[in-house]
Amino acid sequence: MGGVEGEVFLLKDQKGRAFLVWLKEGGVFHHHRGTVPHEAIRKAGPGGQVRTHLGEVLSVHRPTLEEYVLHMRRSATPTYPKDASALVALLDLAPGMRVLEAGTGSGGLTLFLARAVGPEGWVESYEKRPQHLAQAQRNVRAFWRVENVRFHALSLEEAQLEGESFHGVALDLMEPWKVLPQAARALMPDRLLAAYLPNITQVLELVREAEGLPLRLERVLEVAWREWEVRPPVAHPRFQQVGHTAFLVVFRKWKAS
């Protein structure tokens, strides 16, 4: 991806603040301590440095997936990287698998799923809100230039899915119980379905609605993320921490007798 139109870089200033920059011909990055032409960023490349016209030094990086998801443009609240990476682990995804996602949002979780299943796998992602889907497509394609995500502009309830054809299901919806029967039918036996839910009332409703379906509740958890400030000889937790973001609810599908 060397220096092409639309390539994404991460700039960090001397106070550690990060900025995503989408390169374009003739573009200029504006920092409160001056400006930098996009061409200078391209020439510096990952690991290099640039200076604004006022002398501020900015380091240039290829954004990690975590950095990209935290700073990308969004039309919906993203799935935080700490939760998205946990969901990938909880779903036990591996290269070559097929995963079903309902609630594309801004595409943060989609990116984690796409990288987990790799170029030989597939993510089928459903989002009924056009503006969210359009932003998600831009976000995913700017970072992950592998054609292993199919975007669908409709809800999962409207989808025509093959029976038991997915290795995992990820639901990021306000009312996931509405699509639970269809999602369960699409999941392979002994594979996992995970839902991302902000509050415990939603969790209780989802668990109640799962009764009668071939799904067994495996676990409900929150993912903690505590960063530390380390400046020898002093070390202490960072003062601004990400608190509760969501509950992760995991079901396993059993084989119907």
C-alpha cells in the first residue's frame, strides 16, 4: 500500500495525541500547531517524522487495527477494540471460516472479524441503515484491502441464509432476540453465537428469548481494560479509563436430535 490515494496514516504529536489522515492529491493535514502537506507524510512513511510549518514534530505510523477503529470516522458507536478482540476469541474464529454479522454499524467489529477469518474466509455483514452501511464500507475498505466481506443492505430478518453454513455469529443489535431464530438456524452445530449488549436488561431478554432454540448459554462477561502510566520511578493507573462498554453474551449451538 505504498503512497496511494486514500491510504491511511496515523500521526502522533509530542503529547501523544493521535490523528488519522486519509491521503489525497494536494491534501494538507491541519494541526493546531501548523500544517503538513499529505505528500510530506507519504514521503516520510511509517516510522518517519514530519514537521508542521510552525515546527511541531509529528511521528508517522501505519495505524494498528485498534488505533484505526478508535479514530476512524463513525456513524454509530463502535464496538470497542477490547470487546471486538474478545469476541473474536470467544467465537473461536480461524482463517478460512465463514462468520455472520448483524449490525455492521461503523465497521469496527467487521474489521476484526475479517482479519480473523483471513483472505480465504468470509464475513457476511447485514445492516439495514443505509448511512451506517455506507460509512462502514468506506471504513473497512480503507483499512482492509482484502475482498472477504460482503455487505448486505437489509436486516437479518429479511436475509435468505443457507442452513447451518456459518462457523460463528456476531450480533451487535439493540434487539438481537428478533433475529435469534434465524441466526441459530444459520449456525453450524457446536459453534458459537455472541451478542454485544450495553445493558443487563437486554441480556436477560436475550437469554429468555433463547429458550426453545437449540442454543445453550455459555457465558456472560464484561471485558476490563486498565492502562498504566509508567514514568520511572513513578507508576500509576491512567486517570481516564474506559469503564463499562458492553456485556458479551455467548451461546453454543447443540445438534438437534
